[in-house]
Amino acid sequence: MVKLKKLLKESKYAWDRQFGDPLPTLKDVMETHPKTPLREAKFKKQYKSLKGMRKDLDRIFGTRNGLGNIGHPRVRLKRGSEFDKVGRMQPSYIEIEGDKMWVDAYKKIAFNGRGDMGDVIKHVRKETGDSNA
């Protein structure tokens, strides 16, 4: 069990002050917080048929017949088919959205190459040097 004193000593902002000093404000915390912009990206792959889309879903994400649990925790996955105003079916698609590094890796390795989700994870881990990626 973690002791309260240990938790208080680990805190960086609110407890690193002398008696009588004011508590940190949001402005103070935002000045010390690193200013890293969000790097979001989106990629949409079009397919001529529903069968082709399901085949890629099976290969990349390891789903059964394009159905079941799909996706990766680092990207949001959307799939489907669109209809035009007259009701004719347009090409099916897979759309991934998330961190730019992950979306670019999926685009390069999985969609344009012949890799799968495991290959993408290995690539990102190698690039970042983070084994928890």
C-alpha cells in the first residue's frame, strides 16, 4: 500500500512551495507543461468491392471474414460502404484516424505494403525506441 507521505513527495507542482506561497494556478502549470501540438492524421482507403475490403481487414487486423473485433488501441477504425443520392452503392472503404506516426505506419506498411498490425507495431516500436508503443 502506498503511503500518503510518499505520494506527497512525488508531486511536482502543488507541494514544491514554501509555507505561505500561493497554490499554483492553471497558468503556472501550463507554462511548465511542454508545448507539444497534437499530431492527428486521417487516411481513407477505397475499395472496388466489399469483398476486397473484408480481405484487407482480415489480413491487417486479423478479423474473421471482415467482421468481429477490429482495430488497434492507437487508431480509430471506421469501415463501410457509401450510397449516392439515387441509392447505388459506392465503393467500400476503410478509414483510420489517430496519431500521425501510427496512421503513417499503417498507410506505409499495411495498406501500401503487405504487412499486418503486428508489423506496424514492430515498426513503430523500432522507430520510437519504446517497447510499450
